Amino acid sequence: MRGIMDYSFIVENTPLYLEAALLTIKIAACGIVGSFVVGIVCCLIRELKIPLLSPLVQVYIELSRNTPLLIQLFFLYFGLPKLGIVWSSEACGIIGLIFLGGSYMAEGFRTGIDNVPKIQRESAYSLGLTGTQTFWKIILPQAIATSVPVFCANSIFLLKETSVFSAVALADLMYVTKDLIGLYYKTDEALLMLVIAYLIILLPLSLISTWIERRVRYAGYGNTGTL
Amino acid sequence: MQDMGIQVLFEGINFQRLLAGLMVSLNLALISMAFSIVLGIVLGMIMTVKNRLVRLICRIYLETVRIMPQLVLLFLVYFGAAKHFGVDISGEMAAVIVFTFWGTAEMGDLVRSALISIPKHQYESGYSLGMTKLQVYIRIILPQTFRRLLPSGVNLLTRMIKTTSLVVLIGVVEVVKVGKQIIDASRYENPKAALWIYGAIFFLYFAICFPISRLSAVLERRLKT
């Protein structure tokens, strides 16, 4: 009995996993896009030192980076409805992911901006560009290029974080797995399919991000780039 | 005041219970972290050897751990091991195994990158003074590595603490579980308990992780040379 997989069980339940995987991908995609936008906005607010908003963004970033996603989700899903703010599991998942991801993206972009050599800014000023012009035309394009790998790493991180969504009753991969184990005690089959499902989602992304990282390594000024 | 519901935090020993629950997760995090540091240093040193096969094996281990969500690893150990080895491991045990497994990989990678960032002449000067390989490592390389490692290591600790919150999903009684018990117990007299309990847990985590990540940032600035 031990070590033998029940293949018909696997085939039978593949649609369940497929559905769950699609849900995971959908939520992750919304979360990643949302985080990207929030990240850029937060980063711009801090870079341009907009009064009032800038300290608020700082508080948000610290709160979001120093708490686990699971706890954020519990608060959003079980806590906030007591104030009359009721979300569906899906909305809650996406908002939670954006809340978490936004700060990571913002930090990533900020590092990108910080990494632009100081001489770039100075040269721009000496050519008579204004502060705003320098930021938009000199700093930002270079910063974006260097933060692409960070963006990729964050996207993979967020995709992995979606695994906790079963806690707020989203029928994702973990949820289906736990369900099947509980219902039929087909532990091996369920776990195998879980691992395969995550591999199918994450492996290509991981490979793509490694490739992109190698491509943009010579994006900065002065790196003539040897492939 | 009555319908605010914040009093749920201070009724009886509720707050102490929450703190005790938090200690459970923190304990798991600290134990796993201690193992990860020791094993990670060893792994990091192994990862810098010249043998390609050894490096490949380490690489595969690292990538496998990195690509899988930690919760999946937890499920594998918690549900899988129980069935296959016939051992009924507790959630805590599974958590320590998985987080050590994960932490060792992350720590190993940090140690590796710190080790290769030490200039080659440091090794060579050591050898030319007649020191053995072990002496060079212990007296010259590791002390320098330590300085470079400290900020990212401290940062890993906050990640570890945040990750241990997952153990509630494999049935360990920790802060979230205690919170749920309190909420269930006061469902009728205090329907808004969930807001305050989960809010409190949120800020408890923040209160622990924030100082540590500040420390990491300060160390990074201080030790940058």
C-alpha cells in the first residue's frame, strides 16, 4: 500500500487543482499589478517629499513590512467587518496582497533611485536642468532599469504569499489540498499535486526573472556590458 | 464606551493569554533561527568549495526551498511525515523542522555571499603567513564575514518571526488561535471583539518586528565599510 499512488484519484481531482491554481494566479496578478501602482505612487510621494503624505507613506511602509500577511488578512477579513467594512474573500485577498506588496515595491524602487550614481544628478544640474527635469529625465529611467530584478523578485514573493489565503476561506491550492486530505485521506496524492501545481506556476516565473536579471545587469550608465 | 468593545483586551487575563500565545510563535522562531544560523554557516562554507557536484547539490537545495511557499513545506512535513514514517509529529515539531530547513538555506546563501565578498588577498596573506586553512577561516575570514553578515542576518530574524505566524494553519496553539478562543468566548457579550483582538495581534507583531528591522538598518549603515 505504502508508496503507491492512486493515479485515478489524481486524474479525477486535477480539475479541482486547475481551478484553484487559476484562482491563485488571478489574485496574484491583481495583487502584483496593484502593488506595482501603489509602490510607484508611494515611492514618488517620498522622493518628491510631498508634505503630509510623505510621513503617512512612511508609516504605511513600516506597518506593512513589519507584520505578517496572515495577520493582516485576519484583521481585514474578521476584524474590519465589525466596523461595517465587509469584503468578499477574494477582495480581501487582493487588498491584503496589495497592502503587503505596495511597501515592498516602494522600497525596491527607492533602492533603485538611491543606486543611481550621484554624479548623474550633479551632471544634470550642471547642464542647467531643474530638479523636476532631473528626476523625470535622468534619475527615473535609470532607476526603473535597475529595479526590474527587484520587481521580479517581489512578484514571486507575492505569488508565494498567496498560499496563506486558505485562512480567509479562499478555495486556493492549500485549501483544496487540505480538503482532499481531510475527506479521503489521500495525503500523498494531494501533496504531490500541490507541489506540482506550485512548481508549474513558480518555476517559469523564477527562470524568467533570472533571465531578466541577467539582461538588465548592464542597464546602468557606464556598464558597457559583457554578456 | 460599552459598544466600543475594546475592553475585551483587558478583561480577566485576556491580554496575558495573547502575550503567552505570541511567546509560542516567538519561541519557535528563535529555536529555528538558532539552528539556521549554525547550519547556515556550515552550508555557506560548503557552498564556496570548488567541487562542482557539491555546489550543484547545494544550489538545488537552495532553489527548492526558495521556490516553494513555506506553507507548502509545512504541509509536506506535517501531513506527509505523519503518514510515511508513522510518527505523529506535533505542529511545533513540524514548524521547527521546516523553518530550520528554510532558514538554513537563506542563511547559507547570506554566508556564501559574505564569504565571496572577502577579497582574495585576505586568504592569500593568511596562507603566506603560514596559517592553516582552518586558522585562516577562524581568525581572518569569519570575523570579517560576521560584520557583513550581521545586518542581513538580523533581517532574516524578522522574516523568521513573520513566517512563524503560519503555524496556526497546522494547528499550533499560538497567538492567533488564542485570539480566536477569546473572540469565541465573548461572542455574545462583545460582538466587536474580533476587531480589537486581531488589531492587537497586528500591533504586537509590529512592536516586535519594527525594532529588529530598525536595528538591521542601523547596523547596515554603521558597518558599511
